[in-house]
Amino acid sequence: MVISKERSLTEEKKKKKNVLSPPPHPHPPPIFSRIASGDEDRSVTEVYLISHGECDLNLRPDLVGGRCHVAALTPNGKRQARALAVFFKSQGVRFSSVYSSPLDRARSMAVSVCQEMSFPEEHVQSSDAIIEMSLGDWEGCNQLEIYSLETLSLIERCQPDFTAPSGGC
């Protein structure tokens, strides 16, 4: 009798739904959300964080990057910008504002995407608040020379406050 009762309780537990878990989605969510019909009076702001496309410095993975002002977009990086714009257009994305790092590669990426999407270039705003972290004296140096085991250990011990020599925010 006891065994039968335990089985009944176990079977009952299996039948109950976990009310804390979210309901299953019948279809995968869309890549980008859009305002559903009936919600036209609601305003939704979507924020897209986009890194610059391939730049000269990406072709030299042996070097320390950082802000390195001379790293421009490569022809492939420019194609990546156009491809992103085509993708955004296919998804019905429209920009109300665009902010870019003042670094050439980031600004070029933003301007290229905006041109393809007919967003006025003069409305692209540069902001130091989103510039890459400076790696100071290490920028342009060979990574193997900079990132020794001793240096990597120091970086790890000092996180999140570590800054490279003459570097920082």
C-alpha cells in the first residue's frame, strides 16, 4: 500500500506544471522585435551596439590594439558595413539617432551604414564615452612581448582596476 501511494504522489508531481518557469515558445523569437498591431500608441526604443568592421589592426593579431588612431577600415571592413546596412534594411530597422566613437574606423563604419540606410551623415554624433579603452604605451607593440606570464598575472590580480602604462579610460 505504501509503495502504491508513493507512486501516486510521484505521478501527481509529474502532472503539475512548474508555475515559476516561463511558458514554452511555440516559435523562436524574431531577430528584432517590432511593435505588434494594437500597440501603435506605445513607443519602443531599440538599441544596437555595433563594433567596427575589420580594420588594419585586425590583420595584425600579433600586435596590441586599443585606440590606435591609425587603424582604418579595410576594404573587407567597408563591405561588412554595407552588409550590415542591407541586413538592417531587410529587417525594417530605422535609426532615430546614431552615436559613434571618434576613432576613424568606428566613425567610418557608422557613416557607411548610415549612408546605405539614407540616414544623414551629419546626424552621426561622436562621443568619447564609447571610445575603446586606451592601452597606452602598449598600443602597436608585439603581444608576446607585452603579455608575459608575469604581466597577465598582474592584470588578473588587479581586475577590474588594471590599466596599461599611460593607458586607461
